[in-house]
Amino acid sequence: MPLRETAPKLSPEKYEENFADITPPMNTRQAAIESARCLYCFDAPCIQACPTRIDVPGFIKRIMTGNVRGAARVILEANILGESCGRVCPTEVLCEGACVMVEKGEKAIEIGRLQRFAVDHVLDRKIQLFQAGKANGRRVACIGSGPASLACAALLARKGYAVTIFDRRELSGGLNTYGIAAYKTRVADSLREVEMVKTLGVAFRQNVEIGRDLSFNQLEKDFDAVFIGVGLGETWAMNIPGEELHGVCGALEFIEATKSQPFSHVAIGRRVACIGAGNTAIDVVTAACSRSISEFISAMRSVSSSTDNSDRSCPISWVTFFLGLSSSSTAMRFSCVLKDP
């Protein structure tokens, strides 16, 4: 059944403009100026704020001195997925949020963009920084080819393990390939990181589903260890009337459609509603607004006007955001109406 009213199609050039990088890459001059602002703190709070403990002052200082390859090595030693993290990591609440420049009343160092600058430098030039370790005779299987399995496989390969990644999808990369909005990172960006892992000798078997094409028992017989990195799974059901109707889909399913096929091939209604207001919901809002919709409504459950709904025993209010958007502009205008449940 077709949608009642679909948004008008845009030109390929307009789609590319609307889905362009939300955070453009730095050029060499910009990176040099920004890296020179860093204080290179000895007890750097940005390192502690980074989930992968990247030596942030260390790689920034290497950029400042012109050793961009060395900067990339520092990053990738700690986080083999440093390229995608440089694009999509919420740095404003992690490393940049902890930057001491903020305490001085100044703008935080743009750590995320500097990280992307360094890693892009080696990926663009196909510079191989790491090698597989001496074979130790042990074999490891990784189920799923998303970030968790890629990081696991890269570390084990460098230690001499023979690693094979199994994934039911056509393309590797998991969430980075299929589930992150196109204005943050494209499929090609994710696959570059996959290729970097492949250079370590990691084998990939796509279109293979464990339990259907290969039994788990057989996997245990063929390998010394099995790493399970199957990802987030499907979007949770809300268990409300009508959610099974045509035109209703999960946020990740919507984003996947915009990542796995040309933008013009994805049908979308002229008027769109989104339930939720977290990071993924905002990605849906932005992706939908980039496709010439005329009206957008986002509804969220809120506790004391906060987006943190971890305590579901608290009273719930409905917060509705109304968005007006013309087909020739991506400017967003929000108004907020609080309603009792």
C-alpha cells in the first residue's frame, strides 16, 4: 500500500547538499592552527573522558609538529575505529566537554575534527600502520561485523590470532555502515575501516547467518574461541495500536534505507512523526528534513522536561515539537507544547 502523500523528489545535487558532512573536515592549515591552541596537559582530563583512552595531547602535538602519520598511529593504537569515532563520537560531552580551555572561558579544542584529520591522512593515502602478529596457531570467530567485532578482530590479529568474522549482511561494518545517519558518515567511510582490518589478515564471511547457514556447535569445533558481537538488534516495539501499519518503521530501519540505497529511492511521507527525542531520533529528524518534507512532529516521553527516561517509574509527560520546513530550505523552527498524559 503506497503512502498517502509522499514528499517531492529532489535533484541528486540537492540531496548531496542536504546530506553533506555536518562537520566538514579540516585542511592542513586549519589543523595546524587548532592543534597549536592545545595546552598539552600532563594530567589531561580529555584522556579520562575518552572511552578508549586515546592520548589526546599526544596525537594533537604530533599534528602541530607536522607528524600526522604519527598522530594517526597514536589514535589507532588505542582505537582502531578512530576514523568513524572522529566523525560521530559525541565529543562535546566527552573529550571536548572535559577540555580545560572551557574552564578558562574559551572554546574547547576541536579534538574530534583533529582526530578525523589525522586518520583520514593515512586512510586517504592507504598507509598501513600495523601488521599481523606472528601466527600463534589459535583461531577465533567473531559473530557480527560491527564495531565491536572489528575492534576485537584487529587486536587479536596483531597478537597472532587467525580471525574470521561472520555476518549475515551483504556489507561489513554493522551500525557504522547501516545505522548512522548519512550526514555524519557514509557507507564508504565505514568500509574504509573494514579494509584497514582486512590488511591485518582478518577474513570476512558475509551473508552467513550463524544458526541458519552454520551451526554454533560447528563454530565451536572449528575455532578455539568465539566472540559474539551481534549489535543492538531491532528497534523496541512500543506496543501501541497502529504501530504495525504501513508507513510505520523503526528509526534504525529508516536510517538504513537512506544508507543502503540512493536518497531518491527512499519513499517518505510529506508529513512525518517521530516518537522519541534522543540522538537517533534527531538523526531521523535531520534525515527526513533533508528530503523535502513539509511538516515534522517529534514526540517524546519526558521526566521533568529531561530526555533521560531511564527511570520509567517517574510520571511521564508528552512533549511535542512542531517543525515547519519548506522544500527549498533546511532551516528548522521548533515550538514546544507540554501535555499531560
